Amino acid sequence: MPCLTLDLTTSASILGTEPDALLRFIQHENIPGVLFFSERPQVSVFTLAHLLNTTPEVLINWLEDEALADLIEEVDEDEWHEGDEGRRVYESLVAEESA
């Protein structure tokens, strides 16, 4: 089941602030939807959406888009080989693994 809370660091990043500043804000304003299961709170995506004046669906879609963009960026710099060259590279990698 997907988690509906985010850690303090991730929540602060989404809100464009530092974790300590967010924690002080949460404590000062007594923000609902913040769960203290350990030293650092977990912030509900519903609370984050409310703070950002948007819906949870929009926030989750945005988070998914950002995660996908990060994954695309990770492989964007990978080497690409086509055709026979790709086969030779693959065979050399397999041979290295077997050795």
C-alpha cells in the first residue's frame, strides 16, 4: 500500500524551505495532519496539498512527474549502442561477467 505521508526533509523540499524551519512552523501553527511517530514528523500529503493550496491529486501527480523526470535524467547520460555495435558491447559485458 502506498504511503500517504512524507518525511520532514522531503516535505520541506516540496514547500521550498529547510526541515528545521518547517518543524518550527508546524509546532508554532499546530498544523493538523502531522504525525510524530519518531523524532522527526511525517507530513500527510493532504496537509501538504492544503498548505500549497492545491488538491492531493494535483500534488501526487506532480510528485510522480518529478520522480519520472529524475529517472529519465539518470539514464539520459547512459551510453546508447545500436545494431551490431550494441550486440558487441553486450557480448563483451557478458564475457566479463563470466570470467
